[in-house]
Amino acid sequence: MASGALTTLGVGRYQGKTTGEMALFRQQQRYVQRGDVVLADCYYSSYWTLAGLHGQGIDYVGRQHHRRKTDFRRGQRLGREDHVVEWPKPGKPAWMDEPTYAELPEQLAVRELRVQVRRRGFRTQVFVVVTTLCDAVCYSAQDLADLYRQRWHCELDLRSIKVALGMDVLRCQTPEMVRKELWMYVLAYNLIRAVMVRTALQEGLCPRQLSFKGALQAVNGFTPALVLAEGAVVDALLDALWVSVAAYRVGQRPNRVEPRAVKRRPKAQKLLQVPRPKARKRLERGRAA
């Protein structure tokens, strides 16, 4: 969504079967509606994903999987390094039942187009986009390349919820409490996003123009006063909150390039390999933790 809100969450066990990203994604497909477009990275660009979504009336745009070879000499040519090819149905995987396998088409029309990244400093310079949007008149190659670039907002939103809100480390001990903790973070994240959308509508801005961290700081600052306020004071505080959130704008940083490295490194301490109470007992007995 343009606002960056998180509408659903896939939660699985720590290890075992049906715990990977693809299994969780298949569980979430029921929340995607007909006419939507799924925007994903190369991990999901398989026949099974595209065919399953296509059967629900859902289109797909993603990056070509690194193990699938692209030959632009084949298929129906739409433009330079842009064509439509037929992906054949592979053999039935172990996780799929026979009725579901039989319903999938024997051939799936998929559009493949090569994108050249001409900006210096970008990690990837050339990649192939695959999509079920095969109409080159309605969906130009540049439009699809620009759409795939928007997928990076997913990474930025994950950074907001994991780093800005602190969900990178979960502290609960039981599966039930871990699920509650996850949903509490999601609730807090969506509340901040709702404040940003409300502010953007009032100021005539796009929600992406506002800083998530700035909005979080503003909400935290106004919360104590809002809890105690009543009547007209609440309205006055909310008006002040909208103004404060609007002041935290994301800078104009087109084609921003940053190294994938940290400037400050953590202390070189040993990793704690046993439960903390057990490590304390070892120290009390004069042994190394």
C-alpha cells in the first residue's frame, strides 16, 4: 500500500516443515484480492507462484529467478529485450495434491524484459523482470521497471518496524506470547502509519514524504499529554500533533546510494551460548561462562 501499512502477517514455527517464506506466502495468498498485483523479489518468481496467482485473477511483477535462463530469441517479441514466452508446468512437487496440480495450466504466458540500471553506485546493473502483465500497450517496459523499483519500499518498511520500533529482537519465551508480541508491534506500526496518512491528507502530501521515525518521536512526545487531556484540549493537542508530524519530511534523495556497512562496530564479546541463569551459576563456581 502507498501508506506503508501492514495488513496481514504470516507467522510460522521456528523450524520444521511448512515454515519457509514460500509456505507462509501461500498462506497469505487468500488475503490478496482479484485485480491486485503482487510485487516480489526473485525468490518468488516460480511457475507455482505465478500460476497460483493467475488462477485467482492476480497479476505478478518480480525479478527473474537466478536459476532460470532467459533467451530473448524465443517467444513473441514485444520490443528490444522484451518478449512473452510460455513457461511449461513442471512435475508435481511433494507438497501439492493431485487435484490442485491438475487444475494448473500446462503452459503459462509470462513476459520477460531486461532492465538496464544506468545509475552509478547501484549494486545491480542488469536484471530481468518477469510479469503476467503481457500487454505491452497498457504496460510499457519502463512502467514495469519503475514498478519493480518500488519494491524497495518493502525493505524500508521492514527497517522501520524492526529498527525504529525495536522488533529486531523478540523478548517473549513462549510461542503464544511471541505471537502476541509480534501483533503488538504491528498494531503500533499501523497506528503510526495512520497518523502519517492523516497528516499527509491534511497537508496535501504523499505519506511517503513523511519520516516514520519523526512521526514516532512526535507521537511518543504527545502521548502523555493526550492521555490526561479532555474535551477541547484533546482537539488542540491533535492539531499540534499533525503540525509536528508534518515537520518531519523525508529529504529529497533521488537515486540515493549508501554503502552496506556500519560505521560503529559492536564490542568484541563472546556469544552467550547457554541460558543466562546457567551462565551465572558457572561464574559463581569460578568457571568461564
